[in-house]
Amino acid sequence: MSIATSDQTTGIDVRNDLIEAHNGYWDHLSKPGTWWSGVERVAIARETRLARQCALCLRRKAALSPYGIEGEHEDGGSGLAPGVVDAAHRIATDAGRLTKTWFDSVIDDKFTDAHYVELLGIVSSVMSIDTIHIILSLPLDPLPEPVPGEPPRQRPIGLEDIGGWVPTIDPSKASASEKDLFATRRASNVSKSLSLVPEEHRSMKRVLTAQYIPIELVPSLGENGGRAISRALMELVGARTSAINECFY
Amino acid sequence: MTDPDQLPEARAAVVDRLGEAALVDAAGVIGAFQRMNRLADATGLPVDKPLAVLTAGLDDELGIQGFYTAQHSKRLPWVVRKLGQMMRPFGSVMMKVLAPKNDV
């Protein structure tokens, strides 16, 4: 692979584990999920990319409040319901100003909280992978061809309310098939955020391990997982990213 | 840096000073936090209580109470915030003790 620096093109080696994790994600994306079909999942990924150039999203981002700006998103003609497209675009471009009122307004019998969590897993994954490509001046990976099949639409058991908008699995009450999600009975809130859709949680863990550090090393602040920058620098970069995104968590 | 036009210069600076592997790893961290920020904000998650206590006061110092997403987490009582500030020198040790093995 090569990257363009200030005035020249420089060859750069991207870690194999990072490339493999990203390729693994696109494979995961192409298949039927738990609540969305492969076609719908790839369409949500496409909307995530379109959101960056969507005129409505740009106007909302610039506005004092995004909720006073009406209009239609520049969608990809995917056939996704308007509320689904709106969710994908808002999460991609202005997640820091989402509200419980907005969340309640888009959730209904067809776009359930579980559909929302799977969509969130897709949007956040695509944003995450594409950001790395943009930083390294690499072309974006092409979206995969959808794999046919029906999603099982199955809710896990052992759900609890931790004060957010969606229920999450209580690690101490997880069923045998979901015991692998958490190594212990305690887990941070953000690490449980996708657990309503266990397959999205597993996918998140696989990619995060390659992008950041192995999950089990996170609490050990002296560990950098063998990366080329110190853990302190990694946390500084992460904190700066969060500040730009105005993420309080 | 939020201006894409500054990206080539910033990229070159990291490569020149820290090397290509550092650029890849820094990009990985940014990508990871792009994801985790969205997971927290798009589900209205409150900050975990042990972490909130250990970092009490930092939010004021950093000025992040003005973030829209701060409203997802209840502000701790004054006494608890003071206690958290007193415990801060031991923060990294307490993080290791309190945090679960698979935490993110």
C-alpha cells in the first residue's frame, strides 16, 4: 500500500491483523444479520458513506440545533425507510447531538430497538474503518455484495436497563450461548452497548482488538499491546478524537 | 485537527517524527474511538459510576460539561466529586482494580 505525504508518495506497511480484521468485517457485513438482511446491511453501510456529502446533514451539523432543520437526505435509493436512513445519517454525522426524544420518534414496530442497535453497529464500524483509510490516504474498501438469506430476528435473554436508550445484556444473566461476550460479570456500559445484538458485539470486539489493543489489556494503562506508540500517546489520541466528537463518555 | 486540508501535512509530520508504524497505529486508535464515541452517544449511555467518581472534577477542568452528551450522565454530588478528586493520584491503580478484564 502507499500513502501520499506532503509532496511525495511513500510506501507504508499496514499491519496484517488490521487488514484481516477489516476484511473480516466486510464479510460479516455482507451476510444476513440478526435483524437486517444482507441487502439491507450493505444499504445501511452505503448510507453511512453518503451521509458525509449529504446536504441536509451538512446544514444540520452547522445549525445551532439539528432538530429545527427539515428536509430530505440525499440517500442512495436503497429502499430503506426514511427513519432508518435518518438514523444512519445522524449517527454518522452528528451522534453527539442525538436525543432520547429523537430516538423514541424513529423507533416503531418495524424499526425496533434491536434493529437500531444492529444499524448502530454497522454505521460505527463503517465510520471506524473508513476513517483509518482516509487518514492513511488509502482508497475506501468497496462495499461487499450482499449474501442472500433471512435474519433470525432473535432477542437475547438476560437483558437489563443500565440507564441508556436500549437494553443490554447483564453479564451475570447471559445465556450459555452469550457467555462468550463478557470475560467477567462486570463490564463497562460502552462495552455492553451492542449486546442486544450479540453478533454485532462479537464483530465489534474482533475489529476493536486490531484497531486499538486486545480488549483484556484495556484496563492496564501501561500496556500498549506491542503498538508503535506508547499507551499514553494512544489515550491522548483517543481523548482528542472524543473531544472533537464532543463525546462526554 | 478537523480540517481535511491539513491531513497531508499532519500525516507527513507523524511519519517523519515517529515512523510509518506509528501513523498506522495512531490511525487505528482514531478509528476505534470514532466507533466507541458513536456507541456511547447513540445509545444515551451514562458514564459508569466507578469511572465517574475516579474522574470527578476532570470534566470541569476540561470544560466538557458543556458537551451535549454530558446530559446522559447525572452530575455527582459535591461530596462524591471531592472524594474522587482526593483519590485521583491513585487513579491508574484503582482503574486496574475496578475495571473488568474485558472492559473497553
